[in-house]
Amino acid sequence: MIRKRLEFFFTKDFITQMKVFLKQISHYREIISFSLLLSIIANALGLIPALISGQIVDGYLSGRELANSPQIEKEILLWAGALFLAYVLSEVLNIIQNQVQLRFRTSFNHSLQDKLYKHVLHLPINFFNKTKSGELLSRFTNDINQITGLSNQLILTPINALLRLSVILAYCFYLSPWIALLILLIIGTLTILCMFLTKKTRPLQNEIYDKQAVIHGFLSEVFQGIRTVRSHAKEAEEISQHSQRHLDLNDTRLKSNLQIQGIYTLWSFMQAIAAALMLAGGSIMIIRGHMSLGELVVVQFFTAQLMNPIFNILSSISSTQGGLACLERYHKILSEELDNPPDSNRKKLDKCIEKIKIVNLNFSYLPDKPVLENISFTMQKGKTYALVGTSGSGKSTLADLICGFQKASIGNILINGIELQELNKENYIQHLAIVHQANFVFDGTIRDNILYGNTELTSSDLIELCQKAQLHDFIDSLELGLDSYIGENGIKLSGGQKQRLCLARAFAAKADLIILDEATSHLDSINERLIQKAVFENKNDLITLIIAHNLSTIKDVDQVIVLEKGEIKEIGTHEGLMKLRGLYFNMLKS
Ligand SMILES: Nc1ncnc2c1ncn2[C@@H]1O[C@H](COP(=O)(O)OP(=O)(O)OP(=O)(O)O)[C@@H](O)[C@H]1O
Ligand SMILES: [Mg+2]
């Protein structure tokens, strides 16, 4: 086991990962150097009590006749005072060093979080298809915490521990086993005392865990609703809210650390008093003939923390490996390619979408498994379109491609004659309103959810939208109306109510292209008809694309596109396709 661990430290992997990590923390070299300097000074101060003890032993207690005079007792008391001061100063420096270190860790953690979140929110939808959201969450929590801890494990802890250990080893050289046993007994008692006191700090620690859980909750929600976030171009807002929650958590961490430091101060104070008392009392007792010189040396070791350095080195060795593995996983996500990175220099649409031309489009999720082949058709402003076909024929995939959520393998989508991939993503999304087949609502009120589509809506706009989406009767029946909470992903709503809420949110966005993917599939026929009427009300101002299995709902569209196994088999008006007596005709009849 030990050999294995040692081998790990000399592998190429370790050196490469160390380099990556050192590069990552290079922005913080000032604060790390300061922290290291503080801890070296604190450790050096920790040596002074031993030197003072030696001074007392050599100067007063050996090599000559012991003189029992008040003057000598006074001098010894002065030495004891100096010892006490050295301890206190060393501990004060330790506290400052700890706070400096925590500031570095929280700020390093914050920057790791922001960088990863910004990257992940812009990753292709495919990334979320292949990555479990829980796994992704642990990258943000456990992994980043471990990476942050690496600075301690790789730099601060080993240097500190080695300094202390070398001093302790020098002492041990002169120690007998019996005294060592006594020291262990003292350290054990102090450890139990420390464990008891740290129990008191639990409430603030729990607050930290609660806040972390809240952050996980929000992250999980956003990842599950990534399409909705994308559809409303809310990435920047989500990133800034996440950042804010983290600042709040960092505040609690700092408070909790102060509390823990308070306990350590108390402990150290007690140790300092005990050491000073024992030194003074012990020396006086030697002079009076009640104690031996060897016993005085034992007194010196009362406050020496023998276990800490060994424990720190051991724990840092085991956690370093975990930390480096986390670092590797973190960078793996950052190396995931953005298919259409946010770029403000890309072309923006200077007018509303008037024409969408799809030219020979091919797409596959997996190599050699085409999902869409040779898709070509054109959509124009003022016209309504329906995409029909058997389940799995590629309708939702085509909608994703039109929205820019997926990238075509071959072929083009031209928006007003401009290639979709050349357009500014945020700008393009603002021209769309989408109700996805796997619809998603946020844990909040009905009002919050509709406003997500357009934050500038007034109360009367909201009422109008709810009427358009046939949601008004349901809202009137609720005690809190628009301010009713709907639970995580609308758990408190029926399937139809949730669909209507998504429709209201889509209507809220003033879009040029509206895509409804099975958006009314959970509704009764009366509501479905009323919503259809509402959708078609403004049809002259936009392009409407409806994906539906219930073919009776799309009879009035201008053009029906029939997909089968990823290919367009028929295209035309309802009447035209009925006359053709082909696939569409059979689908309708069956
Ligand atoms: N993320 C994915 N990874 C791999 N294959 C996928 C993925 N999403 C969909 N597919 C596959 O692509 C094909 C088309 O799926 P799509 O969801 O576009 O069909 P659809 O026409 O919308 O079906 P439905 O009417 O049931 O909604 C299906 O065979 C499906 O299994
Ligand atoms: Mg679908």
C-alpha cells in the first residue's frame, strides 16, 4: 500500500497534474506565499518555548549549586512569561494564517465554480444527454472542494507538518518511552476536549450544508431545464444568481471558521497557561527539591502537538490522490467543445425571421445511425406548418436543429438567407418561442414561470396571456392566483395545466417563430381547439410550426410535412395529401 502510494508520487501523471494545478493557482501566488510565510513564522515561534526550557535547565538548574533565592524565582517567572507570549503569538499568527488561507480557498473555489458553470451552460444539448445531472452536480460540489483542498495538501500542510515534525523528532531523541506514553495520554485528553467543544459548532456547519443543498437543488433544476434556459437566453442571469448564492455560502463559511478558531484559541490559551504554570511551578519545585530535571523536560512537551504533523501528512497523502482525480475530471468537462460558442461578434438578425430554408439536412446522434436524411423545405412568415410522422421519425430532432440546439452533420439551415451557425445564438433565440415535448417549469409561482418568457410583462399582459393559454379559469380557482407555488417541475399541476403554463410562457416571448412540439397533447378537445384558435390568431406576423400526433388539430395549416424514418415522404396541404391517398391519408384513417 505504502509502496503503491510512493510510486504514485513519482509517475508522469502526477507531475503533469501538479503542473496543471500549479498553473491554476498561479494567480494566487501572493496570498499563498503570505500564508506560507505566516505559518513558517508561527512554527519558528513554536520552537522558542523549547529553547527557553533549555536555557532554564542550563542556566539555573544544572552545572552548579542550586541557589534558592527570590531573585532566581523572579527570573524564572520572567522566562515563563516569555514562553507564554511566544505561544500566544504563534497561535495568533496561526489564526491569521488560517483566515488568509480560507480567503484564498473561497476565492479559488468561487473562480473554479464560475468557470465551470459558464462553460457547462453553453455546452451542446448532447452533453446533457450523455451526462447524468447528479454526476454533474458532484463536479460542482465535491470535486471543486477537493481541488480547492489540494493547495493545502500539496503545499501548505506538508511544509508545515515537516517543520513541526522535525522539531518533535529532535525532542523525541531525548525522550524515554514512559514519558512518550505520558505525552500521548495528555494529547488524547486534549483531543477528546476538542471533539466535545467542536460539537458546539455544528449549527453553523449545518447551515453551510443546507446552503450547499439549496445550491445543488438550483443547479439540478437548471440542468434538467437546460432547453428552457436556452430558449429564453437566460444563461447570463443563471450564472450571476449562482455566483450570488455562492457568495452567501462563503460568508457563512467565514463565520463558522471564526467560531472554530474561537475554540482553538480557548484551547491554545489553556495550553499556554498550563505550560507556563507547569514551567514556573516545575522549576520552583526543582529548586525546592520536589521535582527532577527530567520531569521538567516532560512539562515542556505537554504542549507539543506530536500527533498533528503525523496526522496531517498522512491525511494529505491520501486526499491528494482524490483531489488530483477531481482536477482531471474538472478539466475534462472544460475541454468539451462548445458547438456554437456565445460570440457577440456573430451576425445578428436585423429584422424578424421571414424565411427559414432547410437545405439537404442530415443529422445523426450516433455515427452511422442517421436520424434525419436529405431534409429540404422552406417556411415563410405568415404561414403555418405541421410536422407529422410516427413516433421516433425525427420530428423533435428537426425542431432542435431549427432552434440551434443540435448541429447538422451535413446541409444547412438558412435564416433569412444566413446560415444558422453564423448567427449570434442569444440574438437568434430571442426570435423564437418553443414549447418542448418534454416541457419543463421551474419551482416557483405561476407568475415567475410566465415572466421567465418575458420579464417586462404587466399584470394585465399576464391575465391576457393566461386567457390565451386557457389557464385563466384554473388560476381563478386558486387561492393565491398567479402567486401560487407549483412545486418542482410543476409537481402540483396536472399534465394539461403544466402544458398550458408552458404555452402561456411561450406566448409571452414576442417571437417570430413559434414551435409547438406536442404542446397540447394532454389537453381535452375543447381546450385544444381554443388554444389552436389562439395560436392561429397572430399567424400572419410569424412562422408557426406545429408537431402533433393528433392529426385533427393540424387540418388548417398551410403545409403538412410528413416524416418517416428521418425522411420527408410527403409535403403539401391537408386536402392535397388526402387526395394523394398516401402515408398521411393512411395515418389519418387509422
Ligand atoms: N439524445 C439522443 N441520443 C440518441 N438518440 C436519440 C436521442 N434523442 C432521440 N434519439 C433518437 O432519434 C430518433 C428521433 O427521435 P425524435 O425524438 O426526434 O422522434 P420524434 O419524431 O419526435 O418522436 P415522438 O413522436 O415520439 O416524439 C429516435 O429514434 C430516437 O431514439
Ligand atoms: Mg418528439
